[in-house]
Amino acid sequence: AAAGISEGDYGYVNYIFTRESGWSTTASNGTYYGLGQTNLAKLSDACPNWESDPICQIRLFNSYAVERYGSWAAAYEFWISSHWW
């Protein structure tokens, strides 16, 4: 809630972050980083303390979900069909 996620979206956020990073703020696959996995430049620009700031990361990925997919539900549906987002 502190990051601006509505309670109705918690399940979608949890599903995506669990699969992308296991909820580790420092997760990396070598190319992408953080809870939702994005490039390091974007993550560090938005969240200077990204390694220890899950709230900032959630805000960043919330903006991404809404801008790219229109909602967390749509982001979840895309993830289900593509196994990435």
C-alpha cells in the first residue's frame, strides 16, 4: 500500500514479482535487475538506493505496469501467456 498498489492488485504484483525476482530487490539475471527486472540504468535512475528500497522499486514497476499494460491485471495476463512482462 505504501507504494501505491491497490489491494485488489496485490495478487497480480505478488505473482509477477515472485516469478521475476523471488521478491529480492537485488535480483539479477545478468541483464535485468530488481523486483520486476528492468535495466540497471532505469532502475538506478528512478531508485538511487534500489538495492535496499523495495517501495521505490514497486512504485517504478507500478508505473511500468500501468503505462505498458493499462493495469496490473493486464500485466498478469501478459505474463501468463508470455512468461515475461
